[in-house]
Amino acid sequence: MSVFDTEGNDATGHEQVVFCQDRQTGLKAIIGIYSTALGPALGGTRFYPYASEATALTDVLNLSRGMAYKNALAGLDLGGGKAVIWGDPAQIKTEGLLRAYGRFVETLNGRYYTACDVGTYVPDMDVIARETRYVTGRSVEHGGAGDSSILTAWGVFQGMRAAAEHTWGRPTLAGRRVGIAGLGKVGKYLAGHLIEDGASLVATDVNEAALSWARTTYPQIDLVADTQTLITGDIDVYAPCALGGALDDDTVPALRAKVVTGGANNQLAHPGIEKLLEERGILYTPDYVVNAGGVIQVADEIEGFNFERAKLRATKIFDTTGQILRLADDEGVPPAVAADRLAERRMAEVGRLRSIYLR
Ligand SMILES: NC(=O)c1ccc[n+]([C@@H]2O[C@H](COP(=O)([O-])OP(=O)(O)OC[C@H]3O[C@@H](n4cnc5c(N)ncnc54)[C@H](O)[C@@H]3O)[C@@H](O)[C@H]2O)c1
């Protein structure tokens, strides 16, 4: 993938891509700023042992573009960015490396805010914050918001309610059977909301501790051996809450659910799967729309965290999902395409306001 775009190719078209190196600590990082049309770019730092510099670059370009769309639809005044640190965190993550990285983030002078992602955690953000103001997702002791999966699950539940209204006429999962794949941080909270709403649940997980949590906390959840059994069973809604790529050429034809809404990132294994879902009459609520509760939480922290305010904003995922589903119907496109269009519209309309000179 190339950084410079001369042909209007949205997959690239980044505003700024910064390569950072500190040979002493072994830091090699790339910060990608896709868009600051709505405000400073926000997106986490992924610390991962990429096979090559090219793979790291491709990942950061894809992820930062994704954040611009996610932040736009979450109603945030924030653009999209992301960073990758190339290397094995188990081998090279040190205070020195994180602080060196923090100094590079500081050089961007607020054009990019970082946060946690795969391979980076809340305590790492506290270390990075010793060198830069532009970091969120911090510990509660440092004014941070703590566990982001609480609002992620709340937002997924709101998206699912909107999908239920669109499909069955009422914004509730009461009387519906929902299949959750992955009872991790997000899946657990989602299960609680669904039970409270009156849904019946079936779930699966590969981790015995997660299953044992379910047996003890919610004995009414039916547990099945694997995702294949879950999706071919009699369910109304499928909620992927484990890893990415849950919807592929094998799972979509086998699905019995009418609705797919879950917390997992990157649920569509490849472009085109959204059309396959549509052909099968399955309503798919785009993952980046319904799982935005986490980013809403870390974004709120920038103002000084207020849980109720952040929850209110995550509740709006109900309205946004409904709007996307109606737009998809009106324009005759899958919801994934409608979501992209809505995000692009907001970036263009609100971003344009900067052209009104203030002082
Ligand atoms: N935590 C957040 O705030 C947040 C925000 C946005 C998106 N997400 C996405 O939501 C998903 C879940 O995140 P999480 O924080 O709950 O992670 P987690 O690691 O706490 O939970 C994932 C769960 O899925 C289970 N799992 C893994 N492979 C499985 C399989 N093949 N079948 C069934 N279960 C399997 C794991 O055992 C684990 O219990 C991820 O894709 C994550 O990127 C999370």
C-alpha cells in the first residue's frame, strides 16, 4: 500500500504519516493521521511484532482510516488516526521506549491523541503521559475512565435494539433468542443487558473460565460447544464478541439469525461479505458503529471523564444505527455502505465549517 494517493483512492489519502525511530530503546513507530476534518485525530497504539515494515504500514493506514469513520459516526469532534509500534512488546516494551514514543506524539502538538490497542494497556498510557499531554485511556488514579468494555457493551446493546426495531417493529430483544460468541469483557456485560431486557441467550467461548463465569452468574444461558453450533442453532440474533473475521464465506451461508450485531472489530472477513448477508436477508449492523462505546469513553476522558455524559453519548448509538438502517433502505445499499456514506457526509459537512474564517 502506498502512502501518497493521486487517484482519489480512499484506502490511502492520509493527511500525514509519521515514522519515528529511537535506536537506543529500539522504538520503531508509525503514526497515521487519516483525517483531522472533525478535530484532532484519535486512535490507539498497536504494539505488534509485524513481519515487515510494509505490513506495519498497511495496518496503520487501514486502522487510522477506520478510526476516522468510527469517530465521525460516534458524533465526536475528533478525526481519525492510529499508531503502530513495530516489535514484540514482551521483548522490547520498556519505560524508555514508551517515553520516547510519547515524545514523538508530543511533537504532533495535539494533531493526534493516542490510547490503548492490542499490545498496549492502561499502565502504558500512564507512562506515555509523562512525556505528552495527548494521551487518553488512562488509569482511574490519573483521571482516566477505566474499563472501556462497559460502555462498549452498552453501545452494542443499543445497536441491537435498533436492529430489532427495524426487523421486528419493537426496540427490544424481549422474547428473542440471541447467540453470543465470546463471553469476554464485552460479551459478559452484553449478556447482562440482554437478560435484563428479556432475551433468551445461548453462548459459547473457548475459555473455561468464561464458561464457568456464565454457569455461576447466569445459569439461564445455554452454553454450546462452539461457534458453528451456535450459528446453526435456532437464534434470532448473532452477536460476534470474540475475534475479527466472524462473518466469512462459510459462516454467512450457515447463519440462521435474521440480525447480526456484536462487539467484535472487523467482523466482515473481506469486502463483499456485506452483500452476501444482504442477499440472505440478514440485517448486519456495522461493527464500527455499534462498538463505538469504548472510543466514546476514552474521548470523554479528554474533557475530564464523566460516566453519565459518556453513557448518554453511547446510548445515541441506538439513533445512529436506526438512521443507517433507514438510509440503507432508502438508497438500496447494505448498511455497511450506508454507514460509510453517513460518516463521509459528516466529515465533509462539519469539516467544511473550518473554511469560515474566525480570527
Ligand atoms: N473492550 C472494548 O472496549 C472493545 C471496544 C471495541 C471493540 N472491541 C472488540 O470486541 C471484541 C471482544 O473484546 P473484549 O474486550 O471482550 O475481549 P476479551 O479478550 O475480553 O474477550 C474475547 C472472548 O472471546 C473468546 N474467544 C476467543 N476465540 C473464540 C472463539 N473462537 N469462539 C468463542 N469464543 C472465543 C475469548 O476466550 C474471550 O473470552 C474484540 O474483537 C475487540 O477488538 C472491544
